[in-house]
Amino acid sequence: MTGHGYLIAPWELRWRGLDIEALQRTESTFALSNGHIGLRGTLDEAEPRGLPGTYLNGFYEEHELPYAEGGYGYPEEGQTVVNVTDGKIIRLLVEDEPLDMRYGEALEHERVLDFRAGTLTRTTLWSSPTGRRVRVRSTRLVSFTQRAVVAIRYEVEPIDEDLQLVVQSDLLANEPIESETKDPRVAAALDAPLVAEFSEAQGYHAVLVHRTRASELRMAAAMDHQFDVDDGLRTRIAAEDDLARLTAAADVPAGGKLVVTKYLGYGWSAQRSIPALRAQVEAALAGARKTGWQGLLDEQRAFLDEFWDTADITLDGDDELQQAVRFALFHVLQAGARGESRAIAGKGLTGPGYDGHAFWDTEQFVLPVLTYTMPDAARDALRWRHGTIGKAKDRADQLGLRGAAFPWRSINGAECSAYWPAGTAAFHVSADIADAVTRYVNATGDARFDAEHGSELQIETARLWVSLGHHDRRGGFRIDGVTGPDEYSAVADNNVYTNLVAQRNLVDGAAAAERNPEVAARLQVRPEEVRAWRKAAENMVVPYDEELGVHPQSEGFTEHPDWDFAGTPAKNYPLLLNYPYFDLYRKQVVKQADLVLAMHLRGDAFTPEQKARNFAYYEERTVRDSSLSACTQAVLAAEVGQLDLAYDYFGEAALTDLHDVHNNVRNGLHMASLAGAWSAVVAGFGGMRDHGGVLTFAPRLPGALRALTFRMCFRGTRFAVRITPGEATYERIAGEDVELTHHGERFVLGADPVRLPVPPVDPGPPPRQPEGRAPARRTGWTG
């Protein structure tokens, strides 16, 4: 047992026993998704529950954004993910007594999320208030191979006596939910957001069609059933606006079983008609029935076998983190596998947190994982960004800029942040998208994507920077009045992270225009424009504090007074909930890795000595009030040789949700932190960097582990890297020879494994953290 309720096992997440108070967070950790459909891990009978949730990627409702005082360029419409028709509800009555985990007695109860099978299994031995005992086993899956399909196998077995069993299987829309939002506009949008348009039920089959009031999106949900029971079955089905219910009754002998297989089909559209959507979900059900329950299980397992063959990470020496890192990879896969032209939200499809919005987290935290483990999913996420480029260009025009200004937070591509210093001013998101394009194209050689989508993204974002920045009297190119990754510093001049990712964006945009002249011609790119991009990149201002020997996070940052960490009680974190933003903005206090993130993603712009000094300086000022921070600090701690500290940060990133570090898992999982666990291993302990499309490694093993192995793919070649004390082994799994670099030494990985020594490192004294903000210790590091 981990101490947080879960049993430790390498390939599953298991919770044994009933804890109703823990349901809100386990509904998030036990969520199933394929990137198109998301189901929170609620109990089959729907009650008791923490927070119900069934989501379709990109399906949202609009509402007005709140402003006490208006201003030019403020976004006007917000978007909120909608809890759509719930089809996972299956209720059971045992001789007229409803199975409810709050009544009778749960003699046995456990739930298992299986990372290899891709299923959530629930097993309960329940005694009713009058002493009748039944064993219930349900298995739920959201199909990776049949994108619109959910399937549930529900089995009931009388234990001691013959029993009459009644099963009620529902499609339920507009489930009542207690919203935590304090904004009445959002609350109103979420109060019965679905308007009924069509309902039908016949035999074992039913379909409901609804639309949203304001966004006018239409969705359909359909269900069908198969029964396996020895005795005769009596059924009745009915449908109304918000409810379709199939009721089935059977007399089942002791030791016999009632088995129900429920198939669900989901779809939505902004344009398609009621008959078209109905036909779409009914076709999905027909495919599911044709495949059958066992066929869906087999397809799911085969899909996951291929994924793990490319992406698995093994840790020898820490069973809890072994489970956590596979949990993380499984949920990152679920968030993006079948998104296909939709965004990857900050919470995936595990909960309503952040209103279901996607952020820059996707491009700089999640997509690196997918690029090197499931590149098709990374490509599809970038296609979504390209599909919203019209909105980004309109936003830039509204702000008086050229090119494309992508939103800080959004579902459909329009800006949804009502707080402009953290939203509109965070222009780095556009360069983050361009960076993800470059990384994907370099890792895959996907020339078609480059020509059809990637080059336009790089060119239009490059245009943004030349219109946003300016050359100063000394010839330097400045980007003033922007917000970098650290949300405790806003509207600053020459944020180093922003300037460095913009610099790369400008260079890559120029290269894209020259690489794809037909795209450049279509976008009316002039030769002098490309020259201006290169000139801005060459003269980009990167502030440096000569006196302290460090890079200020932004111009003047190191001249601000330090935050009073010693005088800040633990209960006052996160700081943004207890102190005014204006005070945070004028102090040296860092919410999340910013300059440190620049050293990871643009490490080619810093010397090793600068990295070590910068890392130590910002360690003393970073409070990690964001789940995005620990993974980046892990990567740089490993690079500068602080391996024990890196391991502690790795543990924090990987266990953020399983330990509910930020006390908000009830609203969904932290996809960027889960993806960051991969980065902590591969980029941290593996030392993987991809600057300029060249794959390099500088592996080092933390003292807590006996060995560490990770897998990845590059240009179609799959390979594994195994790190042991003093040595690293590279082994090709499939594909062609690939050129790699190990601690500065180039080599070709062919059919035979390559073993290379790991040079020793002198990390120097460990850096300090703000008082009370050190990571939880997982090693013997004493600081």
C-alpha cells in the first residue's frame, strides 16, 4: 500500500476497500479515455459519487467572460467543457433492493485500472440490508481502435440463493452537478446545458440527440445490449428527452450469472444534422457488435502492446515510482491517442478542471512524449492547432500585430482567458507551437505534414515576433511587455524564455519558407521579410546580470527584492490565493520553472557553467505553486549533476495525482506533470536533447536505482537505452540504423547493442530551496 489508498503493482492501479470520501479523486485516477471520449471512473450505479463526468473532446458551451471594467482586445466569450450524456450507468436491484454502496455491506470491493489491458474493472461482494449476497463484476473500456465506442461487461452472480435480479441501463443527459465555480455565468452555462432534439428506443437499443444552447453544438449518444442468462429474460425500454432506460429482469439461481454487455456510441458535430449524427453513432454500435466484447478486448490489448513496446520505462529499485511512471504514460496516451483534430486539454478528459481548456502545456510538455512514443498522436494535435490558425491570425490583427497569436487557453481556438496579463501577454505560446512543429518534423521526417500544416504554423508565428518586438538603439532585438512561463512575473521586458523560443521560431520560420517555397508564395512571404526574421534572431536580446553571474528571468528581475520566504507560513501556499498579484509581480519569487525551462528547451544557448549557476540561483526562489515545475527542475538538476535532487523532483512530478499533491485531483489529472515524469526520466536521467534535430544523450543513474531503461522512437527506429552504474547500453528494437550521441561522442546504433561508459560528475554542493518548499525526499539526500 502506498499510504494514499492504492496498492503498489507494476502494471495496474488497484484500490481495495470502499472509501466514499476518496471517490472524487479516484474518479479522476480511474478515468478512461481515448482522446475523443472520456469517462470519469464513477461507480456503475452512478451513486454515491464525487463528480460525474462524460466528455467529448472539443464539445463545449459558451458563456460571457466577466469584467468589472472592459478594455479593448479583451476576449468576450468563455468556453466550458460539458458533461454530456452519461451512458456508463448500470443499476442493479436484488429482490427489489437497489445495490447502493452506502447501504447493506460491501464484504469485498476493489477497482483495478489495467495499463496493459486498457480496462477498468470493479469487483464487489455485496450483502443487501436483508442479507442477500451477490457478486458483481464490471469491466469498462473506451476503445482505442474504434474511436466512437465504449463497452461495458456487467456480471451479477447470486451467492447463497436463487434471486430475482433487475438491471437498469441508462442514457442520462443533464445530470445534476454541484458546480464549484463562483462565476454565475459559468454556473448558468452548466445548468442543464443540453437541449433535447431527438429520442428513440426499441428492443435493446436507444439513442438520444442533444445540442447546446449557446455554442449550438450537436451530440448523439446511443446504446445497445447483449444478454447472457440461463432463465427467461423480461425487458422493457423507454426514452424521453433526457433519459433512455432499458430494464431487464431475470430469475438467476445461486451460482448462475446474469451477464450484460453494453455498447455505447458517441459523436458530435457543429454542422451535421440529427439524422446524420444518429446514423454515425448507430454505425459505431454496429461495428462494436460485429467485433464483439472479446474482440474489443483483444484489439485494446494489441494496441497497448505496441504502445508499451515503444514507450515503456522500467525502474529497478523503486516499485512505487515504477507504478507511477506507467500510470503517467497510460494517461498521457489516453489524452492524445485518438484526439484527431482536437486539442489535448490540461486535464485531458478526466475532469472539468480549467474548464476543459488546452494550454501551451500541450506543446511543451505533452507533445514531446507523444513525438517520441506515438508520433501520429503528436501530428494530430498539431493539426488541431493548424486548424485554428484563422482564429489566431484574427487575434493578432485585433491586437495590432501580424501573423498568428495563439490563445493562452481555449477549446475551439479562440482566446478564453479573462486575465490578460497571464493570457494575452503570454505570447510565448505561439513559439511553443512552432517549437513542437520543429521537434515533430525533425523526429519523423514527415514532409507531407511539413508542407500542409507545419510550415504555415512556423511562418505565421515568426511574423508575430517581428511585429511584437523592435530593434533598440544598440541594434538589439527586444520583446517587451510579455509574460513568460512564470505566472508570478507578468508584463515584463525581455523574458529570457520568451526571447529564446522566439529566436528559434524566427530561424525555423525562415527555414520553412526556404524549404517550402510554394507555401511561402501562398502566404506572400517576401525575401526581405525572411531577412528581417533572421536579423531579429541574430540580434535577440538575452539579459545577463554580470554582477551576480546569472541570467535574470527577465530584464531587471534580479534587482527586485526577494520574497520573505521565512515569513511565509506553509498554509499560505499557493501564494496567488493568499497575496495580491501586484506584490508577487515585483518580488523575486517564481511560481514555476521559467529561466530553468529555457535552459532545458534552449540549452544550446547556455554554457554548462551558466546552467549550474542559474539553476542554483532559481532553486532558492522557485516555490512550485504549479504542477508544471517539478519535472523541469528534475531535468536541470540531473544535467548539473544533482541526481538525488533530480530524483526527488521526478517523484513529485510522477506522483502529483496519485498523492494529490496540489489537493485538486477531484477536478481531473495534471497531464503536463504526468508527461513531465517521462521528461524527468528521458531528458533528465537520460540526458536526451534534440537541438537542431540531432538526438543526443548524456545518461546518468540516480543513486536510488539499480538500473533504469526507457524506450523511444526516432525517424521510424525504435530503440532502448539502459542505464546502470557507470555504463549505458543502447539497443535497437526495430527499424534502420540511427546516429546518436553519447556524452558528446557520436556513434551509429545498428543491429548490435552499444555499451558506453558514463563519465563521473562532480555536482558540487546541493542547492537550497525556499524554506518549506523542498521536494519530498525519496533518497538519502540531506541537502
